[in-house]
Amino acid sequence: MDINFATGTLPAVRLGFGELFAQERRRAIREGWGFTVELPAVLELLEQIDEGRVNALDARNYLAQSVDLLYDAFRCFEAEDPDELRATCREAGRCPLCDERRPWFEGLLDGSDARWQRLQQPEEYPFAAGQHGLHETTCSVVRRETPSNYARPIGDAYVAALNAFCHTVDPHSSREDFEGSRDYPRFQAMTAQEARQWVTERTGPKGGRNYKRCQRCAPPL
């Protein structure tokens, strides 16, 4: 990046992040910890300060500003302490990690909305599949593990849910349980035809089942 001073420009200064974390000068990443600057540029900057062409305080401030400019681009938040990052995010109401994962979070909320709507219509969707197998939608197990009332979070509740989800779930994993909360419907309610297809997809070539049927409701499928 170019560092512009009132008296001129130090062009194309190479900066990096993530290779050197000097414990002797440990500080917050946003204060420059973990950043590196090419030595020739540092030497040239010192020469300009010595010659009076650049004010030392200005030089410091411009270098510090480069951290703010490059923090997101270098994905510096990935090097932050997870608990500290989450606490900072809660205070601010957002962070780069939340911004990055928000579209995925919105998609999961869309899925929760759709699952909830289906669970409210057991006549049309009489079967429900969960992590442990197949049930009737009216099964007591499904009712017990499904929120009695569900509404897509908004306002402060949305910010809290976004923070909890984005900081505890890897978007590349199969875990989508909203930090273990039961505030979101997880069972997928299905029509009889969809349930038969679900069973077929989980039946081995020799007829073995790769799923379980609930012993309480014994779904007749």
C-alpha cells in the first residue's frame, strides 16, 4: 500500500500478517501485533524522519491506520482469541465474522421457518425425520424436542442469535444446532411420498436400514 504524507508518498509498501507475533511486544492485533512491514521501507521512513521530511508521530499514525485498513482483508479476526472476539462482537452488535457468515445464518433461519410451517400441518405432513430416525409428526418425542412457539428472531434477539451461531459453529461442518438451543425446529416434516423416498434413500442394497423408526409412535410406513 502507499503511505501518503504531506511532504510526499512512500509507495508500494509491503505489509504482511500472521508470520511474526513477538511476545516481547504483545498487544491487541488492532494495535499492530502480528503485522510486519518490509525492512527497506522502514529504513527509508527512518531516513525521511531523520532528514525532517516526515514527522515521527505522523509516520506512526499512518502505520497504525494501515492495520485498520487491512484487518478485514487479511482476515485478522481468525487469529483473535475466540472468546474475546465474541465478547467484542456482543458489545458492538457485529463483527467481520458475523458479517461474513450472515447469509448462511439467514439461510438456516429460512430453513427453520419452513420446518416450523410444516410441523404445524400434521394432516398434510404426517411424518417427521430427525437426527435419530423417523417419527409421526404428532409423536410426543417430536413435540418434546420442538419449541412450543417459534418465531424468526428479530431486533436484539436476532443479534444475539447471530452472535451465538457465528462464533460457535463452523459453516463448513454439518452442525446446525444453533449452539444446542431448542428454540429452533429441527425435525423435517414430510408427506407420505416424501417419507417413502426418505426411507428408500436410507435403505442399503441388501435391504438393511440406515435409520431407525421411533418405538413410541411406530410410524406405519
